[in-house]
Amino acid sequence: MAASQRAELGASNVRLIKDKAARWGVTLGGGLVLMALLLIFFYLLYVVEPIFRGVEVEHQQSFAVPGQGQTVAMGMEEQSEIGYRFADNGELSFFALKQKPGTDWQPGQVLLTEQVADEPTAFAATQPQNKRYAYAVANGQARVIEPKFRSQFTNGRRLTTPVVGFANDGDLVQVDPQQRTLKQLAYEYDGESQLFAAVTADDKVIVNFLQASRSFLTGTVELQSKFAELPITGAVDNVKVTPDLSQVFVRQGNRFYVFGISRTGNVSERQILTIDRRRYGDITSMQLLAGASSVLFGHANGRVTQWFEVAGANGRQYEYIREFQAGTSAVTDIIAEYYRRTFYTVSANGEVGIFHTTSEANLYRENIDGIKADRVVIDPRANTLLMQSGDELHSFNLENEHPEVTWSGIWQEVWYEGYPEPQYVWQSTSGSDDFEPKFSLVPISFGTIKAAAYAMLFAVPIGLAAAVYTAYFMSPSVRKVVKPTVEIMEALPTVILGFLAGLWLAPLIEQYLPGIVATIILIPLAIIAFAAISTVLPKTWRNRFTDGRAALILLPIVAFVGWLSFELSPWVEQALFDGNVRQYITNELGITFDQRNSLVVGIAMGFAVIPTIFSIAEDAVFSVPKHLSNGSLALGATTWQTLTKVVLLTASPGIFSAVMMGLGRAVGETMIVLMATGNTPIMDWNIFEGMRTLSANIAVEMPESEVGSSHYRILFLAAFVLFIFTFAFNTVAELVRQRLREKYSSM
Amino acid sequence: MNKWFKSGKPYIWLTAGAVSVSLIAVLGLLALIAWRGLSFFWPAAIHEVEVQANDGSTRVIIGEVYDREEVPISRLQESGVTLEGFEGEMLERKLFKVGNREFVPLDFMWVMQPQIIRDETPQDLAVLERSKDGNFYGYVVDVLENGESVANSENLREVLFERIERAVEFNEKASDLQQGPIGAINYELNQLRLEARALDLEGQLTEAEQQRLAAEEQALNEQYKVLEKELFAYREAASRDSVVMRDMRGVDVTIPMYRVLDATFPNDMGVLSKVGHFFVQIGKFVSEDPREANTEGGVFPAIFGTVFMVLLMSVIVTPFGVIAAVYLHEYAGKNAITRLIRIAVINLAGVPSIVYGVFGLGFFVYMVGGTLDQIFYPEALPSPTFGTPGVMWSAITLAILTLPVVIVSTEEGLSRIPSTLREGSLALGATKAETLWRIILPMASPAIMTGLILAVARAAGEVAPLMLVGVVKSAPMLPVDGNFPYFHLDRKFMHLGFHIYDVGFQSPNVEAARPLVYATSFLLVTVIVGLNLTAIGVRNHLREKYRSLEH
């Protein structure tokens, strides 16, 4: 007896455990939905977050400066394993920056040292990505040096060895034909031709353009010298040449000269700029930014100002653009990064600053580890910083992945290089390395709003009117057919709507524009006219045109008027617009007309949104308690009065929620806008122009963006913005609907 | 009149008009797609027209009338077209599809109606469907075997059809061989390479292993050589015959038979044979591979890819959707968490599909897939296995996207089951889990089915997220084949919706591809509307059933 009882108890225990397990399992499953949403939210955030991170600097190694003399330039190779240093005695030394497995390298150990110039009088470095250096030596001559690195793979391990390379076969170049001693030197080359600018001992500024011409017979390159003297007197502070060899900059105190060099080497004066001492402060240093379109001036008051050419009344002229506060003491050195618009400053008090021009980002400003910096240099990948402080070198790990993105840069007007004024621009990629990426989400957010607005303009009146009629007037038998028919439209793949919009509707609208306009005007007029006619018809007829069936009766009329408008369209076009509306709009009205425009998107996306709005609004109107409208009718109100004063007011939260849901759908729709617009990120409300929306932008650019790049993360940010948009709309709509349901149930 | 306006009658009519407009839009859209899609398969008459230019010279055009439109003369004059001796403001012009792509600069030609001085549809005009360069229009002149004529004017068509059939047969054998055994050998060779690399990574690539792998490779290579010989033999046999056609320039053109897929004489067809041809064409469309960068041929891989991905998605979404619905309806208390979950469901339904695509790409493909690759497929790195968009990630991404559809539908089904049934079961001593498993879920299964059908319909039409997580323009291999493990979830796939986007907007010859896009659209719309109607039917049936249960 006892045994069987225990068995029973055991069995029910198992059942209870199963029941418990089921409860836990199901609850967990329910929670998973919430988790999925949270996962999407936090994952998007997780990808976006690094773009707003600041700069992190971490100390790596410290060692004594290798080699003799004063440092004139330093550099690093791609992997940041080897550094090099040019000294004022003409010595180039390569040294290890860190220990490397497979070698006996110690940080600071000299790997190679060579005397590359004898008794140099001046020194010049190209822009960092060109990796060339020049020493001026006696008799107005110069030698161009190219530090090189050879990589070998042995047993799957890379070993890099430094090599001293010389341009021009190591020959000395006669910079000054008059053989004067050169006090200062500037040098650049564009792959073939070379440009020297120099200050001679008697304070003359000279320019020597070595134009390369390739001999077709032998294939050898010959350099032809073109010499010129610049009309400048007095001591010169800085001389610089641009990497495209088209401009020479000379600075005398706060006076800034720009000379243009033609392709044949002719020199012309382009601009003399006096930089206001009181406004900006005394200039203490000068540097070209990556891409060489901008000049940066460091000032004695610790400011750095950016100047670039802006098209104006007198052609392209250098103008003040923006400034950065690099500290309180004079800016002694500015260092440009290889490819990005990031620059580094060294102040007289040893502070190091890191800034990005496009995004106006102040990324870093500190005495790193309390060390007083004399000179810094950055590696090509911008993740190692080498700093000289007295007789010591310090290397630092630099984490600065996304300097080009700041919150203000994304949402505010930015003055991009070469643009006449600050603008909102989205242009994420380009063919060249020198390109300044333009990440403004404003034009594409604007496009999203524009597309949604035109779609709603079309969908809200039709969707709501149809919902009201279906719910309130239509006879139940007709409603049973009509409602699912309209709702089926919601299931239509948007790719098909987009395809029809782009390839069928867009050419149709272009060809029958007057017809489209006529349809919009004529159909309501025809309906009212028909209604008026129906009132004077004999009673037997009139009874058939009950309100319950009006929609079906109107079907042939609407179809006929639509057809008629299109049939008449060419004649109207002929009579009013000289046979070509498109030309009329472009030439006479001065409005741009694209074939795939907002009108097309409005109509196509309107159709995608109508069923959403219709379905929810219809439910809301239909579930208004019948006793409310019956009471109103019993008190003598007409059906229309009852509808507007009682039913619609009661159902208004539901209608609001329908519109919000529709808006949410229009904002996130991708395929229709992708296919029916030109996808150009412009900011213009013109109905005859296209737009680019957030969603289409993601669809277009995401497959091509590099994983982890700023571009990739900004696209995630676009997705995040969309997520937040629609989250807000949907949540508000759902909360309103829940409250409405409670209200109805209490009535 | 004023009073009439005040009564609100006109406004009621206007709202009725809105319903009419919506209905016309829906039905018109479906009709447009159906008409354009189906007419693609109907054999169109081939016209031979003689066109006289302004200077009196004439030329012959052979082709299908593809489009026609009315143009104002003034617009033509602006674009430099002059017509002499023609009065009136409007003018009709026709677009002819003339095919013969390798001989004419444009395979479409506009012709002004008044310039046509002769328009005939001779019965002997034939259209050859070719595997390259599109259709060929012209008269069949002769059939050649090894360059010798084998037909006379009496049996020309018979011989032509017979020879086409023979060539097609050999072509099929060759492609079967290529995709079957030869594909398998290539797959195995690749597997051997990966195996060697895997052993190397583990440090176990011994001499013995190396020899074994080399021997296997050698064996495969030998098999390959045999098959290759066979393949060349088939190709040789297929290229024995050719057909001579006279085109619209009056030039005789010899077309090798292995390029010809089919020949029709549409002008010589009765209605019955046209209907027959219509259905044959539809059959080919759904069963054949695409040709010419997807602008011709069938859409079989796209259908297969869509169905496979959707099935995979169904397997994932159903359990989760049902469990979540059961929780919400049967277990959840009336508390804040439940409300939060409900808001989450609504939001999951409302989040734009492209956001799912972005999430899928970042989270599933790069994060999860990348990790899987490092753990399970280190031998294939740096080329990714699961760390790249593929059919599995697409299915999972769409499963999250369609989760709310299943939840909402299942919950509705659960709410229709009378509570007396639950109470009865509980009163008889069943636990809640037993009630759920034995009573509630079986009764709710049609509702679950409805949800699943709606989810499938939604997923089949979704394109934007798939563009990021796995769909491609043209997949060389289906995700299911005869090579172990038979289901290749890491492969990319083709999809009907993306096919429409790609062919309609990214193909080099949009004009020629447009009918195919309409046909694909029609196919997709038929499937989706069909699924939706089924779901609505099931749901209505269910409502009726429970209405009777309640009494």
C-alpha cells in the first residue's frame, strides 16, 4: 500500500517537475522576444559607440636618442617596428622601436647608420605620404634621400630591414644655378617631376622646377630644370611646396605669399595674405594638412588656424576657416597625418595636442605622462606616436580610430575643403586617398522625411477616408470583401511596388504629367458631380444608390475619369505647354525635373502605406460603440454630423495611432525609395527631384563599406537612428491604442 | 446646393470615392502585373515591315511589336526627326524588338507609323531562342550537318526540330555531367585541400598522411580526365549541325545548332498551339536556369533559393513564435514585464526591415559567423565559411523579422479557444503543461499554421535585409546538392525579390529584360497573394469553428 502510494506520489512529482519546467521554459521563451529587441538595440549601439570615443595614448618604450647631432626629422615604417632619424650633421640612422621575436633587437638599438650628406646647410621633408627628404649642401646643391624598408618572409615570419635609398641616382641636384648657399629648403615630387624652393644666403627665394619627360625611345626619364626667383625681399620664416607641385608658399612673419607654378614651371603670384596679428596672433609655425588643400598656422597664443582656398569674386583665394586651441603657449610644431585630416601640435611648454579639422574635434591636449615634448612624429597607420624630449625618445601607442566623426559634424553644417561655405553634405567615398569624407546625416535624414511626407500626403487622405467609409457607411456584405482586398495590398512585396514605380510609373508620369494632375483634380470633382446628379434622379433609382453601395457604384466612374485624364493629357500638353511639359518645367519655371522624383515615390510609397493606415483606422472607427452613434442620430443629428462630432472624435486616438504606424512604415521603407528615386543626397523640397533616404543609403553603401571603418559605423548609426524613429512612432501608437481599448471596454 | 453641402452628403460620397480609388489601385496593380507577366509567355506575331525613310529609301524590319505610343509631332521635331507630308498633331510610333543582337547595333527600333509602307506576318517567319545573344528572327533557309545540307523545302521544319532536339539533348547531357560528377570531383578536391591544411595547422601532416592525400587527389584527377573526355565528346556531337537563317538584311546567317534552344513559327500557330506553347514557356520559366546575366531563361535557382531560405526560416521561427505567444496568453501576469514584452512585439513588427539587415550583417555574419570560422573552420581562413553572408544568416535574420507575425496570429488563435476547455482539463487533474500540450496547442494548430503562412508570405517578399545578409545576383551552386553534407547553409543564394531588383535595375539591357521582370513579379505576387488568401481562409474557417464551440 505504502509502496504504491509512493509510486503515485513519484509520478505526480515527475508531472509537477514537468509542469514547472514548462512554465520556466515558456517564460524564458517569452522573455526572448524582449531580449531580441534589446539585443538589436544594444548591438547597434555597441557598433556605433567607438566613433565617439576619445584618443587614448599609452606609453610603450623610452630610450636615448640614437646617433649624433640635432634631430631635423624622424619617421617610422608601416609596422612601427623601425624608426629613423635625420640629424643636422647629415646623418641618417635607423633604429628599432621595440623588441621583435626572432631578432635580438632592443628598443633604440641602431640598425643602420649612414652619412647621406656632407655639411648640410638646410633640410627639407616632403608631405609624409611621399616619404622623401632632402639636404641642401654647399654650392646650392641638394641630395634627395628615400628611407626604404625591405620585407622578407622566412618561416612565415616577416623580417624588415632598412635600406638607404637615393632619388636621382644619388646625384646632387643643382638647385641654385648661381651656386649660392641655401639657408632653407622645401622639396616635393609628384611621382615624376620635382619641385625645389629655397632661400639663399642673400635672402632671395628661388624656385627650381625639375620637369620630367619620358623619352619614348629609351623609356628613360629626363629632368629639365626651370629656374625662377620670387619677388620677395627680406628674411623668410617658412617655405613650403604642395605635393601636386602647383603652389609655393612663403611666410614672412604674418605675411603669407602664394605663388602658382604652371605645368611648364612658370611662376605667377596668386595671393598675398596678411594674417591679422591682433585677431589671430603671431604665427610661429606652418604646415600643410593631408591632401595639401589646407594650410595650418600655429600662433604664439596657442591657437592653430586652418586656411584653404575658397572660390570668390577674385577666383580661388585662401581664407580663414576655423581655429583650434592647442594650448596657452606658442605652437612650435604642427605634424600632419598621412591620409586623414588629423594633425598633431607641439607647444612651447611641451604639450601635445591632437585635432581633426573636418569634424572640428579637439581630441587630446596634454603633457603626455608629464613629459615635455620637443618634437613628435606619427607612423603611416596613425597608431604609434614617437616623441623626442631632450636626449630621450618615447614611443606611445595611439588609439584614434574615428577622429573624423563627431556629433556636431554629423548634424551641423561643416565647411569642407574647396566648398564655398559650410554645408550639409553626404559623400562617404571617393577614388582618391586625399579625399575628405563628408559624413553629414542631415541630407539623408531630410530625404527620409521628404519621402515620408510626400507618401503621407498621398496616403493619409485616401487611407483615412476609405477607412471611415468602410467602417461607418458600408453595408456588411460589401465590407467583408473590401476590407481584405485593401489589406492584401499590405502583403505585396515592396520590391514589386518599387519596380513598378521605377520602371512603369516614373516614365508614365513623365509622359502624362498633365494627366496625373488632372486625375488628382478631376476625380473628386467627378464624384461630387455624380453625387449631385444622383439627388435629382427618380426615387427608384436613388434608392439603389444607397450610401452602403456608393463605393462600388463609383468604381466605373473613377476608372473612367482616370482613363479620360490620361487620354486628354497629350492634348492638354499640346495646348498649354507647347507639347512638352518637362521642357516647360525646366526652362520656363526653372525647376529641375528628374524622371524618378518625389511624386513617384509619394504615389508608390503612398500605396504601400494606405493599407496600414486603412486597416488600423478602420478597426478604430468600427469598434466605436454603436450606442454612441445611435444616441446622436436619435437626437436628430445627420449621419455626417454624427460621424464628425461623435464617431471620429471617439476614434481619434485610434486614427492617430494609424497615422503613426503608417509614418513608421514610410520612414523605414527601403526598396521603393531605392528603386523609384535617383538616390542623390540633396536637400530640396522640390517634388520633381529625388532624394536619398537613410534606409536606401544603408542598402546602397553597406555592402561596400569596410568592416570597422568610420563609414561602416556611421551606417550603423543611420540604422540606429531609423530604429529610434520607428521605435518612438510605434511605441506611442501602441500605447495610445492600448488606452483606447481600455476606454471602449469601459463604455 | 449650399444646404446639400451642409448635409455632408458630398463628403460621404468623397469618402466612398477613396474606397473606390484604393480598390482600383489594388486590382489595377494586380491586373497590370498579371497582364504584363503572362503576355511574356504568349507567342507574339512576328512582323515583316517595310519602312520608307524621308529620302525615299526603304528597308525591311523583322521583329515583334514591343510597344506603341502616341507622340506629339512638335516633340519629334525638337529632337531632330522630320517627317514630310504628314498632317496632324499626334503620331503613332511602334517599338520593334528585332533581336539578332550580334548583327544590329540596337535590338530595339522605333518606327513611325506613317513610314511603314508594308506590314505583313508571313507564316514562314521563325524565331530561334538561343543560349547566347538572345532571339534570332528570320526565315529558315537550310539545315546543315557538318556543313552539308540535309533538308529540302518540304521537310525543312521537321528536320530543324529534329536536329534542335538532338543538340539540346547533347547539351543537357554535357551540363548534367558538368554539374553532377565533375562538380562533385571539384568539391572533393577542395575538401582534400582543406583537409591537408587542417592537418598542417594541427601539426599532424605526416608523410603517411601526405601520401594518402596525394593518392586520393591523383585518383580524383584521373576520374576527372575520363569525364572531361566524355564532356568534350558531347560538346563535339552537339556542334555537328547548324541552321542557316535569312535575317532582315537579307543576309544568310549560319547559326550553330548547339546555341539554338528552340524554334517557333508564331505566325503559323493556331490558338490551341499558342496556348500549348504558352504553358510550355511557363514550365520552362520556372524550371530552367537563367542565361545572359539573368536577363533570359528561367528563374529556377531563385525559386529554389527563396523556398529553401523560407523553409529554413519557418523551422526557426515557429517554435520561438509559438512559445512567446503561449507565454503572453497563458502564463504572463498582468504586470509591467508583460506590457514591455507586448511593446517589444509591436516594435519588432515595426522596425524597418533594413535595420534587421544591418543587425544581421554585423551580429550574425561578422560576429557569430566570424567566431564560428575561427573555431571550426580555421583551415579555410582567411577565406570565410560562415563569416560571410549566406543562406543560414538570411533565414535567422528573417526569423526575427517575422517573429511578431507568428506571435500575433498564434495569440489570436489561443484567445479564441474557450476558457471552459482549459478549466475542464485542469478540473480533471491535468497540469497546466499537460493541458497546454494535449488540449490547447492541438486546437491552436490551425492558428499557428496561419501565422506561419503569413510569416512565409512576408519573408518571401522581403528583399532589403537579404541584400546585406546573403542574397546574390547569381549563385553558382544551389544550397542543396549531392555532395556531403548535402545542405550547404554557408552558401549564398538567389531570391525572387532580389532577382526583380537586380534584373530590373542593374542589368545592362533593361529594355530587353523588362518582360522577364514582370513575369518574375507575377510569379512572386501569385505566391504571396495565394499564401495570404490561404491564411485568411484558414483563419475564417477557424473563427466559424470556435463560434460554434462557444455555445
